Amino acid sequence: MWNIPNTLTTFRLLLIPVFAVLFYLPYSWAFFAAAFIFWLASVTDILDGYLARKLDQSTPFGAFLDPVADKVMVSVALVMLATYYQNHFVTVAAIIIISREIVISALREWMAALGKRGNVAVSSMGKFKTAAQMLAIIGLIWQYAPWMVNISYALLAIATLLTVTSMLAYFYAAKEQLTNS
């Protein structure tokens, strides 16, 4: 159970409170440090999946824990950013993204119970959504310059659009089971 990919995933979970504490520190370097920790957690997300496949170290525990770590990390960051920015755009984007994660997790669990988990497997659109989402979150945390925040808003809009689009694609893939239940 404790292989390199699972250790990286656990490390990512442990970085979440570190990120939160750094984000709220009253120092000029705090946002950069919080953005760095979020970036590091994002890199471990890429690395653990790659290593699990490359080293043939995929485990049921890792398959469970990896998406949980991702969803908790992103949800915590989005809630903190919605609270910090206090604008409709960030708040609505956070609600859409977090809601989609909950709904698709439930859909995948239900489809797995029906023996149809493969119908709602992760798609390439989901990977693009994740990349746009992570870059947007990092930029909104760091706030290095107004141009960075503006680019991050644009990336968050792209991530939100891909979130809705991919959710609709998952529902379409499961439509037979959803309509015959």
C-alpha cells in the first residue's frame, strides 16, 4: 500500500493545511508561498499518476485516495479564493466547479455499482479542465500583478466552461443508465 505514488498523494493531502495557513499569514511573501505550495501539490498530482503507471504501482487505495486528494485540494482553494475575492465571478465559478466534482463523483460511484464505471472514465477534456483550473488557482493565489490576476480570471472562465462541458459529456455517456433507472 505504501508505495511512491501513494506517498505522494498522502503528501498532497498534508500540504492542504500548510497551504491554508500560508494563505492567511499577514506577510508580503505569504501569497507567493501559498501559491508555491499549491503548485507543489499540483505537481505531485501529475507525478503520482505517472509513477503509478510507469512503476506498475497502481493500487485500489491509490485509486481511491488520488481523486479525493485532488477534490479536497481544489475545493479548499476555491472556497478560500471565493472568500478572499468576494466577487460574483469567482464565487459562481467555485460553486460550479465544486458542485460538478460532487455530482460526477456520485455518478461514477453509481455507474460502478452498475458495472459500468468505464462509461464515465476520466477524459482528455477533464485533463484540460484540470490544467486550466490549477493554473487559474495558482495565479489567483499568487496575485503577482494585475495582468496575472486577469489571465487567471480568463483561465478560471475556461476551466468553468470545460467543467460544465465535461459534466454534460459524462451525463451523455451515462444517459442509458440514467433514463432506464
